[in-house]
Amino acid sequence: MTVEKISDTLQRIVFDDSRVVTLIGTAHVSQDSVEEVTNAIEEIAPDRICVELDEGRMKSKTESQSWENLNLKTIFKEGKGFLLLANMALSSYQKRLGDQIGVSPGNEIMSAAELANEKGIPLSFVDREIQVTFKRAWRLSGGWNKIKLISSLLSAVFFNEEISTEEIEKLKETDILQSMLDEIAKELPTIKRVLIDERDEYLASKIYEAKGENIVAVVGAGHVPGLIAHLEKLDKKEVSSNVEEISYVPPASKIGKIFPWLILLAILTIIGFGFARAGWSQGLKMFLYWFALNSSLTGIAALLTLAHPVTIIVSMLAAPITALNPTIGVGMVAGILEVTMRKPRVKDFENVSTDIASFKGWFKNRIIHALMIFMTTSIFAATGTFIAFPLLISKLSGG
């Protein structure tokens, strides 16, 4: 494989089988990039164009009302609140940086896609689905890293500082999605490979496998070094272009599945000892104590987040019941109730990316508000379960 640097942003790669890939490393926040991509495609006349997008993100860019396709009840039922938060964070991050810079992020990618359609050139989406990236990061993280991951996402959401000229220039050397993932990777080096390295490998593999003799690939400039390095390994047959392994979302660990049941068993065992050791009266007191602890903490969470009164009452009653059945979380119940009692409006869907960046927006926007209630009631209920251990043991030992 040979690499010829045509300009600061264009690299001409010739593989051993004579296929040619012109790699355009674009500044995703620069108007110059749009013109550069257009001119390069016109001049090169490729037989295929590859763009750094997955089909889902392409769809979200072309459908202005994409948030309206959300089925919040299904999201809560399937426990996908984290993925919803991640997508909202990314959307908000992109919008705010684009607003500050004055250019809509990814315009050059869209220009390449539009040119492909106009000229009848086959178009390939060569990026890994962002959902897969976030799911792999989530599943491969331990409990503490999951908390840090959520914190990093929230930090990105509430990033409100004006960016400096130097930072703008730095952004022109990467892409906004990658800059967000880079920031998260700094806080979580253990999942750096998932967030950064795997994405470069995926892009390189898909470009290498793309059909065509004269290909143009449009990617963020920050990917170029990693792409070229991996393309060289692919051309030398040192690595496989099979991306199944890095596209696979590992199932929840067996420990993760068993742990909630072990907690439940431990709680019931302690209460059972109360019945056996001190009689029905003491055992019943311990059970009611645990019931009240779960209910009250869940109620506090719902109150603090200004949930609908029906959501508050039902969540309090449901908390101990859902604790007895780990397959149903109280957050799921609270989230579904909230979107039922306060149905999201059109303006909520339209303003998700803006509202999520402000404290007021988390209470005003019914979509984000329901997500907040889902998360806080889940956390407070789990906290109640863990607090119950020492308190119930003290009740048991105290007679």
C-alpha cells in the first residue's frame, strides 16, 4: 500500500491490488470543507463514495422530526434510558457547538451524500452505529465506570462555556462526535478502545471492503492517522476486515443478572430470621420497615423531580413490589406513568436538544422530565435497598 499526500486534507491511497481510495479528512465545522469535498468529488469522479455516518445518524439528519419517532414507554420498558440520555447528549452537544461556530456540523458529509444521489454514485455508510458504541461502552463498564459514564454525558450536556478561537481551530481537526467521545475516554481510559480505537478500525474495514476501483471516503480529519494505520494492516493481511467482534453488543454479565436476585434473597433472609427469632410481630415490623424505607426514598425522588401526583403515589406503592421482582424496575413504572399523565407535546420533541442543556429545561420539557424521573427513582430505590441491609440487621440484633 502506498500513501500520497495530495494536500493537508487529501490522501491518495493505492492498495496492492491497484484499488484507489482518496481519503478526505474534513473539518466538520468549516464551510471550506463543504467546498473541498464538492470539488474533490467533481474532479475525481469516483465510482463509490464512503461517508463517516451510519444509517441511523443519516436518517436523523434528514428527518427534522426524528425525536417524534420516540416511543418513550417502550424505552422505559426495555431499560434503555441510558441510551436515550446518550443520544440526547450528543444531539445537544452538536447543536450548541454548531451554534457557537456558526456552521451546522457535518455539512460536508451531507454534501457528499447529496452529490452521490445527484450523480448516481453508489453511497456507503461506513461508520459503526452510535447505539452499538454506547451499548458496548455500557456493557463493558463496571458499576463505578457506569456512574462515571453517566456523569461524563451530563457534563457534556451542561457544557455552556463559549469556546475560544483556539478550541474552534482544534475542532476543525476532528469531528464533533469524536471530540465528545474523546472527552469521555479521558475520564474512562478503560473503555477508550471502545470509544475511539474500535471506531477507527470499523471505518477502515468498511472502506477497505467497499466495492469500487476509485473510491472517495469523507471522514473527520481526526480519524485519518488511525485509518491509514489500520488500512495498511488490512492490505498486508495482518488483520481481518471482519467487524463482527466490534459490532457485537455483549449480553449483560451473569453476575449482573444474578446480583439483584441475591440482594432480594439476602433481604428476605434477614426478615425471615426476624420472624423465626422474635416472632411474627418483630418480623412484620422489619418487613414494614423495609417497605417504608423503599417507598419513602422513591417518593422523595419523585417529589424532588416534581413528578405528577399520580406518579408519586403509585411509584411509592410500587417501589417495594418491584424490589421483590428485579425484572421490573420502579424507574420503569415511574417513567411510563409520567409520560401517560403528562403526554409529550410537539414543542417538547422540537426543543429536546436545547432544553436538555438547561436546568429549567429538565423540568419544562416533558420528554427530558420523564427521563429524569426514570433515573432518579431508580437510583433512590436502589439506594433504599442497600441502606436497608445494616438497618434491618440492627433491628434483628436489637430484638
